[in-house]
Amino acid sequence: MSYFRGDTTRDVVSIYMTMNQESDTVLIDNHRISSRLPSSLRRWVPIGLVIVTGLMLTALIFRMAEESEWSVLVAGVGFTFLFAAYMVLLLGRTAQVERTVVERTAELEKEIAERKQAEIKIQEQYEDIEIHALELEAANNELQQTQGKLLEANLSLEEKVKERTAELELANKELEAFTYSVSHDLRAPLRHINGFSKILHDEYQEQLPDEAKGYLNRIAQSASNMGMLVDGLLNLSRIGRKDLEIASVDLNNIIGGVKAELEPEMAGRDIEWQIGELPKVECDSVLIKQVAVNLLSNAIKFTRNSSHAVIEVKPLPNSTPGFLVKDNGVGFDMNYADKLFGVFERLHRKLEFEGTGIGLATVQRIISNHNGRIWAEAEIDKGAAFYVELPFSNVEEKEVS
Amino acid sequence: MERVEVLLVEDDPNDADLVLHVLRKNNIANEVHVVEDGKEALDFLFCRGDYSDRDITHPPKLVLLDLKLPHVQGHDVLKQVRENEKTRSIPVVILTSSGLDYDITKGYKLGVNSYVQKPVDFDEFQKAVELLGRYWLTLNKTSIE
């Protein structure tokens, strides 16, 4: 018989019950053996035997007395007495055994009753367990059904996601093509406006009144500004499309190179550079260079009114990969910090500080494409600090579609 | 017939005028020929059609090539010039509004000598055209002089 067919609880109960039944059988058998003879017979047989033996001995004694053999007579009487005493003891012992048997039987009966009770309880529990098992099975079935439905829903969801992704990718491509073509085709007329107004200004200087020259300058300047806007937007959209080319990059080289490139913007300025020992980081060097150009040229621009500008480029604390750029320029109001990285957001008036409002948006996009983080701290007229944090390594490659 | 120094392939007359203005004003090139589409550019370079009386052994010193052109696109003009033994060594510079990576990469793959994006600001535009003209017309050496 195999006890473990799968439903362990049920088997354990049945094993326990079988064992109980077996031990009960043993007890009952014992009881049967001890009470095989009727109790009256058990009592009277020894007494009968004593009487018969006594009569026989008496007969023998009288027979011996007739023959006047007194010694034998005394022996016979003694023997009879001893035999009678033995029989009396035997009877007493039998009665004790009988009492024990009765007591034991009562105990056993009590025990059997208790066990029966326990058995009933176990049976009840077993039934309960069976009910629970059924309930569990029902719940399990329901769960399986739900799981099936969920799986189905998941599959259809995956399908939907795929469809939607394909649609979005197409829309994105169209949008990119549109952005590109707009940016590209916008540049041509701007170049013409700027070009011809400058030619007019330069070649016909003598014929033009100063006011006309001023207007021509404004036309040229506006066209030029719009050109920068278009270029900025084009760059921003290009960064969104560009796949990262991650390599180990020494930030010291990047910052050094960018600082040298920005020399023309520093002409006639008193700028103290404090450049610390910067770490090597895992990034796209071309894009990080763009970040550095933006942050350093901002620092140069916004310290323009400081008599002695101090620009710091330092590593981040706790050996975090990245760097910070801090200046003692005009700073900004931290209440507008959330607008800092938005496209076309400007925290300073155009007349004070020129700019397109695309630079920091581009910087943020580059950093977020690297799975990094950029934030700023500033105080009006005390300066600003920009923190660029890059991931430690294993930058997730952007998925290429 | 005076030898053409620069072939300007440009469909936008405004851009063509701006380039011509810079080249002439700075005395970089006197003989600049302007064609407005890719097909005409190929006719000129291969001396056929309206240009059949030209001498193919006297190519221009520089071709300034726009990319967005009617009939035959700039890249196709470049491709045909590079595929032909007689025109293969003509210096071609792409001068275009496009800064698209695709256009740049394709240009170099087809064997362009240089790729310059037209700046919006005229001062920079002027600088770029002047630099290009001086480099290719005076500094650079070609096999046929």
C-alpha cells in the first residue's frame, strides 16, 4: 500500500487511524483470552477439586486407620492439609487475577471509547480538510483561469505595444524629417536676408543715411539670431537621434580643449580659472564636449559684469563620476530653477545676456541620454554652480530602431 | 574661350549671387560659371549638350556643388564625376545648407574633397567662401594647369 499518493494530509490521517485500529484489536484480544471460561466455572472447579481430593484422602486415612498405620495416617492428614492450603492460595490468586482483568478491561474499554472519540474528531478534521482541499482546488482553478486570461491580455497588450511602438517610430521619423527639413529650408532665406542686408550696408555706405544703416544692422542681426535658433533646434533634434558612442574619456582633456577653444570669448576679460584634477568617465566624448562648451561659455558669459571672474571646474564629491562648473557671476533666482533646462527658457533679459535658450536644454538632453543627472545651485549676484553626474559605467546603449 | 576656374552648381539664385559676390569682391576668381541643376552640371563637366564645344582636358579648378538640385541630385553628380576617368580628379567641394550626418557621410564615401555647410551669418559665409576659393584656386595644385 502506498501512503503517499499525493494528498499527504489525507494519508497521514489514514495511517494514524489504521494504527489505532490495530492497537485496539490487541487490547480486545487480551480481554478475550482472559475471559474465555465463564467466571462461575472458574470459581467452582478448584473448590470441587479440593472436596473430591479431601474425600479421597479421608477415605485413604480411614483405610490406613483400619490397618493401624499411624505414621502414614499423620503423613496423609498433613499432605491433605498442605494441599488444601495450596488450593486456597490458588483460589485467592485466581480471584486477584480476575479482578485485575476486570479493571484492565474497564480501562481498555475507556481507552477504546476515548480513541473512538479521537477517531471521530480526526474523521471530522479529515472531512474539514477535504472541504478545504476542495475549496483550495476551486480557488486554484479560478487562479489558473485568471492566469490564463492575464496571459492572453498580456499577449494582446504586447501586440498593442508593438503596434503602437511602430506607429510612434514612424511618427517620430516623420517628425524628425519635418524638423530637419524645416530647419534646413529655414536657413536658406535667413542667409539671404542676412547676406544681402550686410552687402547693402557695406557696399552702399555713402548713399545710406545712418538710420537706414541702423535698420539694416537690425535686419542682419535678427536673421543671424534666427539662424542660431534654427541651428540650436537642429542640434537638439540631432542629439535625440544620435546613438551614443561610449568610451572612457579623460575630462581633463575635454575641459582643457574647450577652454582653449573659448579663448576668443575671454578677450579683454580678467578670469581666474580654478581647474581641479578631473576623473575619467564613460561617455560619448563629442556630446560631453558640447556639454562642456555650453557650461563654460555660460560661465564666461554670466561673469561678464564681474570685475574679477572666478570660474571653477572641479570633480564631484565622493568620487562620483562627473564634474561641476561654478562661477561668481550674476547667478539666478532658485525659484525658477525648474525652468532652467527647458527649451527657449531664459532667466535673463536678452539685452543683458544674448542667447537662444536652447543651450541648457541640449545639455540636459545629452546628460539624460547618458542616464546621468544635471542640476544647478545659484544665488542672484553670487554666482551659479552646475553639477553634471554621469553613471559609473556600463551606460545602457540607446536602442537603435 | 577663357578657362572656367569655378563651376558653381547652385539652384538658388540668391545663394549663387552671394557666392559670386564674395569671389569677385575678393578677386578670388574671375571666371565662375553657374549652372542651376545637376543635369546641366554633368553636361558642362562631360562637355556634352550645350557644352559640347568645351574641352574636357580643361576642367574647372574647383566645383562648388549644392546637394538639393533639380533633375540630378548633387550626390549623383559627384558619383558620375568620380566614376569617369577623365573627370575623376576634379576637386569637388560640397557647399550646402544641409548639415545632416547622412549627407556628409555619403559625400565623403563618394569621394568629395571637402564638405562645407553654408553659414547663416553672412560674415561667416563670406569667410568660408573666401577660404575655400583661396585654398583651392591658389594654394592647391592640380595636375592640369
